[in-house]
Amino acid sequence: MALLAGHRQNFDTLCRAVQAGDAALMDCQHAITGEPAAVICAVNHPADGSYEFVPLALMFSDNPYTTVNPPDADGGFHCQQTEIANAKENASD
């Protein structure tokens, strides 16, 4: 799966918000599960002096290294479960 255009746009928005000091980390609630969610937001400043928070990304609530598989240099994704299984197999030899 390639990154969607919207992902790149959100990342660019996040970069601009951080550079301008207009980024926030908010304690939110996941709408479906009700679980706590740490959300990275850009802060908009409307002309009326109020603030608007634009959610851009969720922080990992557990170890990100065990949650996602990074891209593999040979294409596809590096499968950590395969690595773990191979390590266990090699340790028992």
C-alpha cells in the first residue's frame, strides 16, 4: 500500500504547525472503543481569537516497534513475527 496523498498533506501540515509553534498533544478518547488516545493536532487561530484543533495523528499507546512492520529493502514489509520465530528456532538449535 502506498501512502495516500492525504497522508502527505497531513504530514506537511504537521511540519508547518510544529515550525510555527502551533502543534498540540491532546488527551482524547477513541470514538469507537472509548479507550484513551493521545492525538497530535495542528492549532488553527480563527479571526475571532478562538482556537481550533485539527487532529492529524495518533500516538502509539504501546511499543511501536512491535505494532507496525517497517518497509523491507527488497520490497514489501519486514515481518517481525517471522524474525521472532526464526530467532526462537535458532536459539533452540
